[in-house]
Amino acid sequence: MPQTHSESFPLVAAIDLGSNSFHMVLAKADHGEIRILERLGDKVQLAAGIDEQRQLSEEAMQRGLDCLSRFAQLTNSLPQGAVRIVGTNALREARNRAEFIRRAEALLGHQVEVISGREEARLIYLGVSHTIADTPGRRLVADIGGGSTEFIIGQRFEPLLRESLQMGCVSYTQRYFKDGKITPARYAQAYTAARLEIMGIEHGLSRLGWQDAVGASGTIKAIGLAIQSAGLSNNGEVTAEGLAWLKRKVFKCGDVERLDLDGLKPDRRPIFPAGLAILEAIFDACELNRMSHSEGALREGVLYDLLGRHQHEDVRERTLSAFMERYHVDQEQAARVEAKALSALDKVAKDWELTDDWHRELLSWAAKVHEVGLDIAHYQYHKHGAYLIEHSDLAGFSRQDQQMLALLVRGHRRNIPKEKLTEFGDEGVKLVRLCVLLRFAILFHHIRGSQNMPSVRLKAGPTSLAIEFPRGWLAANPLTQADFESEAEWLKRIDLTLTVS
């Protein structure tokens, strides 16, 4: 869901609900840069609480909520739009995530977004690129999380390739090292599983190539510090030689409880062997000799993305422009529909409780992309468009953003999917109303710009919308009159009365 925001906030915060750890950063934005004031984090291991039916256990939920109750002391005083909270792989996987999200939002006072793997990759790269030196060549960034591992190749501040694989230090620990025992056979299983996962993206990675490799996770940092303590690298770098030494040392320990390595915190010991196996697989697949480490990652990327939205450098607008171009949208018609829909919104916003910024953003986006499905086929193009929007990787959008946007596009003609829209709880009624406004704007410009359209008046009631055209105009334009008569019949199905005069 788009967030309400003002031009600027004195303080901004980002919370990363990771599969292994929850992190929060509080920062002050200053001339386009971010100054970190506070960092908080806790090993929640949310992914460890997901069972075979993909249900998140109450115990795991409570661990997360206990952590968030501490974060809430800092977030509760911040206005809407100054905080962005993102959930990653564990919440993508959990079928009962809505229950955890509801409880988390009640604690924090801000919306929780579950983001796709590729959106997570984009935000990781954004955090890395703002944290390390700005070099001209391409860089490979890898982030080993609790449930997924992200790979990005980018140049300066632009990601060129984004991938997310289903392998992480918590999920692999559950699969291969659950009892804490470390054997060469178990390690080989974890390593082989990771190599098989990476095989699907190896060609894409090698085709682009890179000059530097950067790691952006606590796992990679811990491995780098352990290798540095042995004198096999500098500045926390991971080296191929160091990985080989570290693997031998881990095998000698034989149990996670006996892992005693400089730089390795006790709470990271249980997931260390799995993280090591994944990183070795990355080194071998990408033929790496060394990898540096970046302190910046997902949460810093979320902050910079939030700052961009406030400064009208919103990646979502660029994403939709590219999406419209890819599917050959009639840009002039989209602009006409958008302008009319927003004009209609201004007239009924108060009566229909559509006064938040996100209502305007969502309606604007839906108007821009409502015809993307025409590039597939005219028959049921609204359904094709909804499918494309919901299942594409749209940079900057959360999964919920895309679901809402897809439903508005799905409902812009013929039946309005009221049941699905009302699944969004209190916002469901407002989404139905936005859908009605989008339909009005599309019907109003059914002639597609070949005719000058008149000014109209709109009046909204709780379950009604009245449209008043200039006297005699409808009689002189029977196609428009027929359109709105038909629309009144469609809206009866959702118990909304449309009157046109």
C-alpha cells in the first residue's frame, strides 16, 4: 500500500523483518544523505518457526513481537510516511503471515510491507551502493539471509541484474545441521544444494561480468572476521584461501557449540556452518578469489528509497513508465484517464473518505496501466492486465501494492471483484470506491480524445454516486449515455447506486 508522506521529516526509520534477524535504523536526512543515529537488532530466527505446512509458529511470532515492542518505542512517535517496514523471505513463505503482520502493525503503528525477492535485491544494492566507494566498474553483490540469498550485478547506483534464490543460513541449518552436529557429509549436502540453486543464474551472472565482489550480510561479515583473525585477509575480506582454512577448522570442531572463532558471536554459531557452505558455493560458482564487505544493506537501502520518495525521485514512477512502454500502452489515453480520475477524486474525496496520499497514488497508477492487458489480447484484457501487474517484478512496489493495483485493473470493466477487494479489511470499501472512480474516468473518455468533453458535477453518498452533465449534452451524445446506463447496471451488483442526469 502506498504510504502517506510529506515533503520531509526530521527523522526517518527503516525496519527489516529478516528471516534470521530483525533490524532497525533511525536516521536523520540531511541534503540527500542519511546520518544514522541509532541501530537496533535482534536474532529472531523467524524462518526457524515455519513448519512443513508453511505455518509460522506462535513461539516464532512472539519472538518477533517481543523484538518489535522494543523498536516501537522509537517508531510510535514518528509520523506516517517517516517509517518503512519490510518483510522478507520468511514472511513471503508463511501462509499465516497476515496474523503476524496485523499484530506487528498494532505494535509499531506503521504499515508492514512484504517485498518480493527481486525487490529485496534492489534495496540491498541501493544500500550497498550508498555505503561503499563509487567506482566506475560493475560490482557483484551477494547477501546471504536467513531464508534467501540475493545476487545483484550493478554499476554505480543502478542494478543491472537482480536475483533471489531460496537458500539461507537459517533454512539450511534446519535442513542440514538441525541438531548442531557438523560432519563433512552434511556440509557437502548443504554445499551441493547451494550450487544447484546457483546454477540457474550462473549464465546471467557471467554474461554481465563484474570487477569487484561485495558481501552485504552478517553471515559474510562473520566469516570475513574469522578469516582476518587467522591472518589470511585484511579489512574483513573473505578470500578463497581463508574459506578453505575455515572449513577445515569448522570440521575439527564437529559441533556448533564448540565453534570458538574470533568475531563469531554465540548467537550466530548455530547458523554458521550453513552460511559457510552457501558462501563457498558462491565463491566456486562465480570463480571468486576475494569478496569485500559492506556495512550497508537492506535497511540502508530502504532508507534511501524512502528518502527518494520524499524528494520526488520515486522509483515506482520509473517502473510504471517502463511497464507501460513494454506493453505498448496508449500514453495519451492513459494521461486523459488519469487526469479525469484524479479530478473526480478531488470532488468526492471527503465524502468517500479518500483523503490519504496513497489513495491518490493508487488511483493514478491504476489509470496509467489499466490497458496493459491489451498487448496480450483484447478479449478479457482487464484480466490479462491484472495478471501481469500482480506477477511481474515491479521495482519499488510491495506485494500488497501490486495486489491492490492488479485488483483495480481487474475491476476497471465489467464485474468489480468486490469480494477480493474487501479482503483488505477496513481499506476494502475505499478500494471499491477507487475502482468506481477509475471506471467513471474510463467511460468519460471512451471516445479516446476525439471529442471535447464537458465539465460534470459529482456528488457522492455512502452507497451512491450522482453525475450531472450539462443540460442536453447526454441526449446529443447517445453513446456516452448508453455507457453510463450500462455502468449503472454493473454497479447495482456491488450495491452502489449510480444516477446520471
